[in-house]
Amino acid sequence: MTDRPTVARCECGASAGPLGACVDYYHAVLAEEQGDPGMYRWHAVVVCAYFLQHPSAAHPKYLDGQYRQLQLCLDRGLDALLRVGARQVARNRRGTRPVHDLEPLSAYAPLPPGGPPRHFRATFRDLPVRDGSFVSDGHPAYGRRIEMIAEATLESWRSLQT
């Protein structure tokens, strides 16, 4: 009997891709977005989706807010999420103690118990890299792929409720 090599699986259920595990894709996205304002617009969505797909790498107290932020983004759009983030930054710059204002997210469902899900139909490992870039086919295409990851993240977490 011949032993087959075990395919390493990421916490989200994805196997490694050309860049490695999801964490390698995540770090590559973070590095590239630093020099690309069009890509950086998606930073909050990238962070929220990554940590919800890989909660062992996250601080548990932030997961509910991240879950709600993804809902806000998919419900009202990226600009609405960016406005909420800008409002939070402005509040924290006023010399007061930094506090997370969850009021803009109160209309959205809380993080379902019983997670994390073990599979997502779209993960960071699925992001195509061409010519060393995640945006080689343009920012709109990159944004759609990040939205797909966000949708898949919410979908899998919501499936825990059934």
C-alpha cells in the first residue's frame, strides 16, 4: 500500500495555491495595496473577510463587528462602509479614548454562534495573481473578487444558523 501525500488545508478549508496558504495571499494583498489607493479602498473588506475565514488569527472580540461590516458593505456598498470607517477615525481623533462605535452596524445580524465554518466557496487562495499583481485586470475586477469572498464568508457563517 502506498501512502498518498496529505494535502494541507487552511483553516477555511482551502488548499494551498501558487503563492502558498491563504495567509500568504493575505500578506501579499496587504503589501500590494499599500502602494495602490484603488486597491486599498478594499482594505477593510479584505481584513474582515480574512479574519472571519481564519478566526484563530483574529481577536475574538472584533469578529462580530467584522461580520456586521461585511453585511453593511454588501447591503449598502463599499462607499457606505468607508464612510462608517471615516466617522470612527474622526471620533477617535478628537482626543477621547478610542471606542468602537457599533451604532452604524446595529441594524445587522450578530455573528452566529457555533462557528467557524469549515468551508467557504471563495477564499483568498482563489485570488488570481498575474504578473505579480492582484489587479492586473483592473480595480473593478479586483473589487468584484473581494466582494465574492465577502459574500462567501457571510454565506458560510449564515449557514450555521440553519
